[in-house]
Amino acid sequence: MFLKRIELQGFKSFANKTVLQFDQDITGIVGPNGCGKSNINDAIRWVLGEQSVKSLRSGGNMSDIIFSGSEQKKKVNMAKVSLVFDNSRRIFDTPFDEVEIARQIQRSNNEATYTINRTPCRLKDIQELIMDTGLGRDSLSIISQGNISAFADAKPEERRSLFEEAAGVAKYKKRKQASLSK
Ligand code: ATP
Ligand code: MG
């Protein structure tokens, strides 16, 4: 499973519809300070259900992630981001080769709507779809700048626990501890 494409429209600095295609094994996104690299990372987490405006590095309301205007361009009233994943290995439990997950928000009501393969759904449906795929909230599929220095500074035992998390051993360890303490 891999992320094939991101489409952003009205999300943070991406006022116009922008499509990023990730066909190769590794894609690097480079650019000057403030050009929107981290906003792409925020967009991915937003679609996957991030509810904390602060952790999206934005203002007080979720609608603050909508493009707020610049010298050349007027603000817009809607933000939409969609992620298209390759699902040929059926990591997502759906019979489709491609899975598109999208989230949209209107400035007028500050409310988000979600779709999976263009069918409206609840946030819960997205959470269930990504559960145990490595994309979930506490997974290591997104590692931010702060995480890297924390990893470098960590004690060996703490570092080991991160490897255990990534290898999927952590949940068995937790279950073992739970059953031993009964
Ligand atoms: P750095 O290299 O410094 O980490 P970056 O490429 O990661 O930079 P971002 O943090 O992604 O940059 O983008 C910051 C830019 O996004 C700022 O110019 C900010 O004004 C703009 N931005 C953020 N939210 C909005 C919004 N709602 N509307 C318009 N522009 C926004
Ligand atoms: Mg950045």
C-alpha cells in the first residue's frame, strides 16, 4: 500500500487545486522556507482524521486551515484534500485497487465531511478503515521533525520501544503485561 496522489484545494497555502503524484519509491519535497512543505504533511494528517487544530499548526477553529488570502489572491470558503492510496495488496479491507479518502470543510459552518471512494461516511469509518494498516493516529507512518531529535536523544530502552512499535511487537507486549498482571 502506498500513497499515489494527493489533491489539495483551498487547504492552507494551496489556494488553487494542486495535484501531487507519488509514483516512485521515494519522493522528496523540497523548497524554500514557507513554501508549503509542512502544509502537505498537515493535509495528510487532516484527511486521516486529525482533530487538533493546534497540531495542524493553525488558529483556533478548524476552518482556519482554509486558505485565508494573500496579496494576490482572495480568501476561499472551502478546503478539500483527497488522498489516493494504492490498494492492490488489499491492505485496506475493501475490494478496490485504489482507495480515495477525502475530507472537506466549509468556512460557513466549520464542519467537516468525509468520503471514502466518493461515498459520504463518518470519521469513524475512516478510523476503522485505517486501523491496523500502519496509518492510524499513533502509528509511525508520519515522523515529524521533533520526533527525530527525540529519537536521537532517547535512551537505548526508549529507542528500542520505538522499534518494537514499528515492528508491531508492542501490542503483543502490552497484551502479555496485561495478562500477567491479572
Ligand atoms: P519550512 O521550510 O520553514 O519548514 P514549509 O515549506 O514547511 O517551511 P509551511 O509551514 O508548510 O512551510 O507553510 C507555511 C506557509 O503557509 C506560510 O506562508 C503561511 O502563511 C501559509 N499558510 C498557513 N495556513 C494558511 C492559510 N490558512 N491560508 C493561507 N496561507 C496559509
Ligand atoms: Mg516545514
